[in-house]
Amino acid sequence: MSGDLKQLQHKLQIQFHDRQLLKQAFTHASYVNEHRFSQHSDNERLEFLGDAVLELTVSEYLYRLFPDRPEGELTKLRASIVCEPSLVKFAEGLDFGQYVLLGKGEELTGGRTRPALLADVFESFIGALYLDQGLDQVIEFLNRNIFPQLVLNGKMQITDYKTELQELTQHHNLGVLEYRIVEERGPAHEREFVSEVYMEGRRLGRGAGRSKKEAEQQAAAVALEELRAAE
């Protein structure tokens, strides 16, 4: 069962003017498919909007936080924040999973804790909050709940695994890295890519993500663990 959205609003110290908008943010397509004759709408359009709002707000946050860093570094930092693993972490920290309306099949297969679903719900919530209360309230929410998690002693905690792996292999002269997208799966609105990273023909890691770059980051993270365990 999904949790009470009134409870969520109280916890977040946010009161939605349009409660149906908030409900839509937490309504998965599987629930709508099982309730075709109801007035429910799923959260996919809000997810689309929330993704763009996050890109903008995180970009502004990084721009102001690091006034001396070049565009390339800021782009890498933003990509490491607005990616599935980070969004899942944010959603889990706010217990978003317990509030999602799911179809019975999705519920039975553990959808409430599925990473892609949690990441989508976080983006949908951001989209709903933007429509309901505007950009300033989104920024206030992120300043209160998300951005403090990203900085420790003036440094970003988010890791760029591909760069770290590249530096490690170059430092030890281990060989040339090659990333391959080996699989694409899922429907168009929930596309998932699978990447593998090779070094001199040897597979070091395999990872999955909602974009090719994200999948490569996850493969690099696995490869780093592999190499460090062998040291």
C-alpha cells in the first residue's frame, strides 16, 4: 500500500495547492493501466518536466558554488548529480518509495524499490512542485533536502568513476580502456542501457543506466572495485 501523501507533505514542510498534481507525481503507469476507467494520470509527463527543472537548478547551484571551475568540469559534476544512482539515493532518503501508487504486478515484483522507478518518482515530484509553486520553491526544497548532501569540506562527494578509472589505469600503465554498449532493454519511456568496459580485451566491469553515459559510469565503478581488490 502506498503511504499517506498528507504525511509526506508534513514531513517535507510543503503544502501543495493542487493535491491531484502531487498524487499524479506518485502514480506509476502500472497503476493507471489497472484502473483504466478512473481519472488517474501517470507521472511520466511530470518526470519529463522534472528532469529539465533539475538540470537547470543543479546547473545554477554548481555555477554559483564553483565560480572558478570551467564548463567541462561543471558539466561532469552535473551529470554525476542528475543521474539514476544519485536520484535513487535522494528518493530513498525521503522515503518516496512508500508513497507510490503501483499496479499489483509491479508491486509483487518489487517495483517499490526498483532504482529506475525511484529515480523517475523523484523527477516527477520536482516537476509537480515546479508546476504547483514555481522555481523558487523547487530551489528551496533542494537547498533544504538535497544540496547539503553533495558537499563535504568544500568538495563534491559525487564521484566521476570514468575519470577515476582512467587516472588509475594511466598511473599504473595498465592499458587502454574501451567502453561498449552491449544491450538496450525496456520500453521507450523506460529505456535502459547496459555497458561493459574492457582493458586490453579483458572485461573489467558491467553496468546499467538510463543513458549510455550513466551505464558507462556504473561499469567504471565496478571496474574500479575489481582493480583495487587486485592490488
